[in-house]
Amino acid sequence: MPLTRDFKEAIQARAQRDAAFREQLLSEAVECLISGDVETGKIILRDYINATIGFARLGTLTNKPPKSLMRMLGPMGNPQARNMFEVLSHIQQHEGIQLEVKAVR
């Protein structure tokens, strides 16, 4: 089910004003990716990028065309691990955070 414009705008507005919400979006995206739910992880990561850094700026930082990044994180995209980790690294720098992975039983 596609998201409505109002919903996307609400996510963007909250992300712009709430650092904790941005961190949670990013954490959720990475958790989805690590658990194997790549499609959901890409959707959340795409929403995060649109609401914060933007694909144009991310393209400049990664030296990749913004359209390539959009395709990589699109529904049919299949990003290489190297590209995904580079994107996540730049996003963490932009946000001023460092994500950590911990084992949980």
C-alpha cells in the first residue's frame, strides 16, 4: 500500500524537528536490514534520507549520482554491501551518531 502525501509530509516534518525520531528511524532501518527484511529497511532508509540529508547531498558525499542512490534504495534495487555501508556511514556522520550492533539472546 503506497503512503499518502500527507503521511510522508508528516514523517518529514517530525524528522526535521525531532532528533530522537530521526535516530529511531535510522535504527529501525538498520535493524530491518540486519534481520533480512531488506525491503522494509530500504523503505525506511529512503524515508529518512528524504526527510533529512536528501539524495542530492548524499550523492555529493558518496560521489554517486542521486538517481543511482534512489534506484539502489528503490523497490527493485539490490544494493551491494559496500554501497549500503558507505551510505550508512555518511548518514551517521551527518546525524552525528554512531550506530552499534549488540548480540541479544
